[in-house]
Amino acid sequence: MAKASISDLIYHDEDAARAHFEALRWPDGRTCPHCGVVGDDQSTLLQGKSHRPGLYKCKPCGKPFTATIGTVYEDSKVPLHQWLLATHLMCSSKKGISALQLQRELALGSYRTAWFMAHRIREAMTDTSDTPLGGEGKVVEADETYYGKPAITPTKTTRGGPLLRGAKRRNSRPVVALVERGGRAKVFHVAVADKATVSALVMANVDPASRLHTDESRLYKGAADVFAAHETVRHSAGEYARGDVNTNSAEGFFGVFKKGMKGVYQHCSEKHLNRYVTEFGFRHNTREKLGFSDAMRTDAAITGTIGKRLTYRRTDEAYV
């Protein structure tokens, strides 16, 4: 039998998984979450049958701690190696993996456990960076799409007028994507994709020195006064590219997103849609073209668990 590699062990051996997580969380040495002291020599591993594996005692403050304190793994009864395997499966599947499939792959006792694990991992994938997209000489594409039925049917169009009965998209949830060509993306599920909402997102997340590419939607009217350039393509006239002016990157992102939502997840209530949007945005921002392997993408998601918690009650949060 071939010897298992380190990458295999962390997904099947609890000690290896814990060592890997500790190395990611404490690159400069063990850090006590209670008093903040840093250094492997500042804490002692507690051993014996009365202590759970991976429990340390801080020498200065005398309090016990583990690597999972202050992460989405805290207080979980699921073994850490199963958490890491679930994270790897979600990160290496381009269009995602369903909670039911996670339950099968990890041999979990209930679907509810797998579903909640997946939401915790999506919480870890949340982009907390406030660095704007684009910059001088760069192109940022902005576009919106609609997916599924909303919890509350809108009464107005994106132009502010009354929504007539039978109007297109009257039962749709808007998703706005800002995609730096060849780079990162920031994607949002919003309650209403009107000019005020979309303009605020673009202004807050795109560098003014960028060239902004959109379709002919009135949502972006006036952008030329804010950005280095605002160039549009007329989809209604069958124009999808004019030179380097297009929104193909944003549309490509939406293509992967919709295929995953329809083919893998199949159903998603509106109150959870923002978490799924976050998941697809994370994989886009850590794709192979940007230098990430499956292992690197998984480690990025694991590192993202630090400083985040998600209780069962909080999974009911809707879009912001």
C-alpha cells in the first residue's frame, strides 16, 4: 500500500488535521486567545485522558485554549478532519457540492449537520477586503442578473415606475456583479436593483481610475462623470463586443453561478442566496488563473474561519 501524503492525512487523520490547522492559524507560534501572548514556549499541551486532544494551557494567564476558539469550528462535535475535507470538497468543485452529497461523502448522521457545515464554510469564504477593484489602465465590468423567486414580490421597476402585472422579472432576485477583467470579483444579492442601490455598490467597490464597462442599462447612467471612462455595449441591438468593450467576464461568472445553482443546489430560499453568491465569488477570486491550486484555495477558506462565528440562528439572516 502506498504511503499516504500529508494532503491525504489532513482529511482522514484527526491529529494531522489539527496540526495543519494550527500551522495555518498560528504561523508565528501559538497565540492565547485570552491574553494574546505569542510563542510556543508560552503554553503547554495538556495531555491525559481527562483532556481533549489539542488543548493547551497558557502560562501567563493560566487559561486553557484550543486552535478552534474564535473560529466557525468552535463548539462543533464534527471532527476537524471532516471539516477540512468538507472545505476541500466545496473549494475544489467549480459549481459547488450539495449538502446531501456532503452528508454522503462524510458519512454524517444527518442532512441538517451537512447543511449547517456548508453554511459555516460559506461564512469563512466571505470577502472582508475593502480594496477596490480595478485601477489605472484596468477594466471593471458591471452587470446584473436575476435568479429565483423573491420572498417579497417587488412593486416597482428598476427605473422606479410601477411594475405591471406579468412584467418580466417580477419574480426574480437581483444579483449584481463587479468583475475586474482578469482579476477579482465582488458580487452582491440586493433587495432591489435600482439606480441608487447599484450606483452605491459601484462607487464603493470600484477605483475611480478604472474604465467601467456595462451594457446600456440606465442603472449606470452618469458613470462617465465618476470613472476614467464608461463604455457600453448594446445587447438589445445584438452587440456583445466592440473592440475590447464587453461584459463577457461578468456574464461568464453568471454562467457558472446559474449552472451551479440550477444543477447542484437546485433550490435556495432568498434569505440564504447571499451566502451562495459569496461561495461562487470566493472560488472565482481564488481560481487557477490567479495562481491558486485546489490545496491553496482550501487553505484560504480554512484561514478565513478565523475570527468568524456562525450560530444556527444566524443562518436565517437575509441579504444586506
